[in-house]
Amino acid sequence: MTQESMTAGPLLVGDVGGTNARFALARAVEGRTVLEHFDSFPAETYPTFLEGVKAFLDGCEVKPTGGVIAVAGPVTDGAIDLTNSPWRVSEGELQTLGLQPVRLINDFEALAWGAPVVPGNELASLGGPAEGDPHAAIALVGPGTGFGVSALARDAHGREMALASEGGHACFAPGDPIEDEVLRILRRRYDRVSIERLICGPGLLNLHRALAEIDGRQTHIDDPAQITAQALADPNSPCGATLARFCAMLGAVAGDIALTTGARGGVYIAGGIVPRILPFIQASPFRQRFERKGRFQDYMAAIPTKVILHKHAALLGAARVAFAEAG
């Protein structure tokens, strides 16, 4: 399919997480992705995934001919079962809505495709050089409803390949005696403690309760939003200590993933939490823990860490894949 024909018919792009579903129509205009006809709603609005997609399509004046939907979970044989949502769907079911071709991809795979095309003014630095090695891999991590991980492999010939991952379910590795105790406490509840048990919205609450137990104090907070609100209002409060520890642990995990993927091109932080606490995390031990990798500290110091502020970066990535599929 030519570039001209791709722009003639819009393509459906979606970003569906455990909490919210976002859809848009994508067009390629002079080599640039343009997103239009946005819609966003809580996933619980529709009983099934297919009903949610159909509702969006029904509201489109010009119907898309195909598309790509990014989902928060592994895609197996063209089907998904969202990790933190009751929604299930397959590419075959989506084809009944007139979408051909249509593809489901992991949401962080979409972010891996989208990160390099996010405008520079919609990125915020968390330390390191302004730019990384343009021919090296980049890594994506993101705390939100869960914890997402992906990477984009790149070479000197401009070739790219996104790597879908479930790295958020790798084991959490404590970095000091306090985190040793946090791990011990969470093991009583979960037996095996993954990264996602601590570094995401529900994980922030797990962390806060564990730190309260270590300090021998009571806490009646039962909403992660309360923790961030109180931490931002008073960084010296117990909630401030929780959020600072959360940022430090996120830095350590991001550094581990950079080492694992060889992400000398940079590490991008996505997800819904970090953009809302940006000044806090910039002043936190995030970057110190990111670089604290023993003999590889110099290696880590050369890797930029950036926060994606663009609200629809996954849709940009889904659009890149959709145009390639349509071509």
C-alpha cells in the first residue's frame, strides 16, 4: 500500500489498560502521524472488549479499514486476556467489526515503537546525558495499574525491532536492609514477590503498609492516590518517605533493565504515575539508584533517563505498526 492510500483511509489505534481504554484514528500526513477522533473511557464502562471497540467505531464518521490495538497483557495466538482486567478478545472477533487487517500487540511493545517519535518537548529528563547512543537499544519501563517493560532493538542500519516483555513479573531485588525487610513482609502475603507487587499503583500501597510495619506505626490509608497527594504536600511525612522509597526502587529496577537489554540508547519511563510526581522524582534518589551498579557505574552514567509526558505515546507506537501492517 502506498503512503497516499494509507492516508486516504484512517486506521484504528487503541491503548487498553487495566483501568482505561483509549482509542483514536490515525493518519499519516507528510510522513507524520496525526491522531484524531480521540475517545477515552473506563474499561468497566462496557462489559466486553468487543462492545467497547464497537462503541468507538459507531461514533466514527469515516470508518477505519484496519488497525492495531495495544493491550496491557501478553498476546498469545492473536488473543489477549488482560492481566488486570476481565476483558478478553481475539483478532478474529475484531475482524467481525470490519477491521482487516487488525492486530493486537502488548501495550509496552507499542510504547517501544512510540518512544523514539515522541517530540522532545514532551519528554522530561531524570538525569544522564541529553542523548544516548542512536544505534543502541532503548528500554521502556512504566508503573501504572501494573508495571510494564519492553525494549526497542536498533542497529547502525536503521533497523528496529520491538521486544514485547512481561518483565514486570520478574522477581523484585532489594537494594538495602530496609528493602530486605519489605521483601520479607510481602513474602508472607504473596510467597513470590515480583517487581509489580511493589512498583505500580497497588504496589505503592503495599510498600506504604510494609514501611509502616517496619516503623512500628499504624496506617489507615487504603488508596495509593492518598499516598502521592500527602507526599507531594509534605515530603517529610511518612507518605513522603514511601514515595521517595518508591522512586529509589524504580530507579534500581530501571537500571537493572537497562543492563539486561543493553539500553545504551536510553531508558524511557512511561505509565500514569511518574508524570504526576515529576518534580518529586527529579529530586528523589531515582538517578542515584539507577547508576548504582558497582563496576558498571560509568556505563550507567552514560545512559539518559527520560519521562514520557505525551499522553498518547502508545497510540503513536500502535500507529507505526498499523501503517507497516497496512503497507
